[in-house]
Amino acid sequence: MSTTHDQAMNYVYQQVLQRLLSFFSRAERTALQLLIQRLVVAAGGMERIGTYKVLMMHPGTRDSCYTLAFLRAAQLSIAGRAPATFQLRVATLRLGGTTPTIMENIHKSYGALFVYDDPRVDVLMVDNREVLPFSHLTPMSDAGRDLNRTNLLMLGHLRGTDGVFEACDECYLATGEFCTQMARWEGGVDALISAETVRQQKQFLAGLTRGAQKAGLPAITHPACSFDGLFSTLDQLGGDYYRELYAGHETVEWRPRERFEARRGTDYIDIQDLVTGNMEERWPLLTDFLGLQPDEIDAHLRENEYANPLLSAHLRGLQAGFVKGLTYENGFREYIQRALLRMRRRRLPERLCDQVLELYGDRQAIAEIRTQAAAEAQQTLGLNEAQQLCLLFAPFVDAGAGLENFLRRCHPGMLVAMPELHKAMQGNAAPEQVMQWMIDVSGLPVSLICKLYGMRSVAGIGHEAGDPGLSTEGAGGFEDGDALSELSARH
């Protein structure tokens, strides 16, 4: 019966492969053969391919879905011509921005590629540092949501007020820790494989370094320049990247603890040179085969895979309106302007720029968009507008150096309570209403506010631009001839 079942499943897998290959161009088929060759060499020959295990991080982006399809084609191609094929571990970290839509897209890609019941593939997810079988129907735990929110607030406050705030440094740090732990899970893996571009690799490593610096981890003595040195960098950070940030506070450990082992030597296999074609050519594979419903505009507006474009633009608007003394519209349009410049530099179709304008370029629509963004920030980040503003002003770090400015701009009625606020942040007794105000306005417990009060901000590293040379920080707005205005004039 087992043999009959295996034969039936092998037939199914080969049918999946044939259908998958029908969506590949000639260039992609050639790249697939090169990928197979690269994997066989890395494994030490075809006779060892059956015990070779590779790890792929799957955040649910369209690029990661495509990469998984590419890897699955390689795995099934080898299985069709050899006694065994490589093992694949695919893991998803549930962050604050990991929406139900993202989980649904991951599930659809898994279903289309028939990985759920294939013993050669592990499909895992991590929620609140617990490794679980992947399930798109399981909601994120309340504890996991709270952990993501607290990480966002703590690292966000530690940036100080110099840079533009983006909700992503805590994601870089959490993903680095996630990668370290997944490489130790159940016997470990031989290699991490990804298709990140050179720019994306540099962006991740810069974000990881910033996050580690904010979290008080020891300085990275030999920082990696690409993912070839990623595990060397991760090893320098240790296993718990939040040990200094939450020292003295109760934290949850990675679990099930007994299933983690010492990491064996893990290589990096870079396949970005093999991922051919452009995204326009991949839509049939993504939509017709994998069944995804990717938001094309959202994907092009993102500066990185973690930053929600609508929330990023919203936070820019709040920062411009409250911190810089400009207007919400000015900050919002600044973000969209930078995105349009980035899209044009990448020579994306003009129709996409027109769609961005249609969604975000109408001045009269920005008030409505602001309401929508505020609701999404509450749902996704768990922060109301008062807490977002507190985060943008970062009034607690550096012994409360920014507290007076924050109160004058946002809570002038609390200026009389400044001495009591400082007492509370120093850990001394203070009126109950003062303590409760601190909790309500920040979203943090008083104990962690006291922790921030005693820490120094990490100046000058608040924002990682999506592309070099595109930052307009400090410009105070855009000239009438900017890209957004040019597009507006055509409508």
C-alpha cells in the first residue's frame, strides 16, 4: 500500500512540475538547470543530495512566492531523474504586518505547489518565539501581537527624533534572530537560499546593524557586506537579540526548547542572478498558477518588505505636521514623491505611476486616506494616533530630553506635571494619574518607559532609504516641478 501511495504521489508531483514549467520562459528553464547544478555541487554530488537541507524564509511577498516556485521546480526536477532530492524548510515569521491576506497568499502558494503532504518539505511559522506547523487559519496570538508591538515601540523610541521614522528596524532584528533559530531547528540546515538583490541584502544588513545597535548588543566587529557573511554576523549577535533591551524584564524563550540544537555550518546560496525576467512577465505564474492576489501598487511603493506604504506615508504626514511644523499633506506627499522617483528610476510602466497618482495624488483625498491609515495603524500596529505621535517625538530616551517639546506640541495641559513625569521615569513614586497617562499616551508599561529613560538614543540611523540618493529629508517639501506635480498636471 505504501508503495502504491508513493507511486501515486510521485505522479502527482510530476504533474505539478509539468504545469509549473509551462509557466516558465526559456530563460527561466535555463536558469532552473543552473540552479539544479548549483545545488548538486553545494551538496557534494548527486549521491548526497538526498540528505542536503536548505532553508528559505517566506515573508509572503510576491518575490518570495516566486522564489519558492523556482525552488520547488528544482526539487521536483531532481526527484524525477534521481533516487532522492534535497530537503526544503520554508519558514514564516509572523510580524505585526503579517496580515491575513499575506498568510492566505502563502497558503495558496503551498497548495498549488503540493508541499503540505510532501515529507521532503517542512512548512513552519513562528509566533511569539514558538515554532509551529504553518496554518493560515490560525490567528496570531495575543502574546505574539504584544511582542511585535513592544519591539516596535522600544526600538522606535531609541532612534531619537533626528531621522524619519519607519516601522521596520525591529523587523530586521526579529528576522535576524528568526534566521539564527530556524538554522538550529531539528538538526539544522546546510544552507540558506534566497533571491534578494544586492540592494536588498545591503538594506537588510544595514537594518539589522541599526536594530542591534539600538537593542544594546555588542558592536559587530566584522559586519557582512552581503548574505555570504550573514551567519558570521548573526553568530556575533548571539541567540537572543533582545537580552539587553529587556534585561530585568520577563521574556519568553524560543520553544519547544528541546528541538533546537547547536547550529552546524550553514552556507548561503545566492540565486538572485538566476531569477530572470521582470515582474510583469511573472504575473501569470503568480496569479494563474499560485493563485495569489498581489497588490501591484503596494509592492512598488514599498521601500522594503516590512514597511506598509500607507502607514509609512501616514507616519511621514504626522511627523511633518507635528514634529517639523509643516503640514500632514506635505509629509504624505513626500513619501509618495520618493516612491514615484524610485519607480521611474526602475523604468516601471508609466501606467503604474498613473495608478499611484490616482490613489494618492488627489489633495482632497488625503484627509480620507488619513482616516483609513489611522484605522490600519490601530489594527496592524496596535497604536492609536496619540501613541504614534509619542513614538515620533521619542520623549523618554536620553533622560527625557525631548519631553518638554513633546508636551508643548501635543499635550500642553501636562506641562505642569513635568516634574512628576520625570520622577516616574526615574522609577520614583508619582501620582497614579501621571503613571496612567504615561501608559495611555505611549502604549508601554511604566517599567519599560523607565528603561528608555536610562538609555541613549542612537542618532543618525533612523531611516534606511529605499534607494540611494532619493532621500529628500530636510528639504521641507517639493518644488512645483516635482514628479507628483508633473503627474497631477496631466489629469
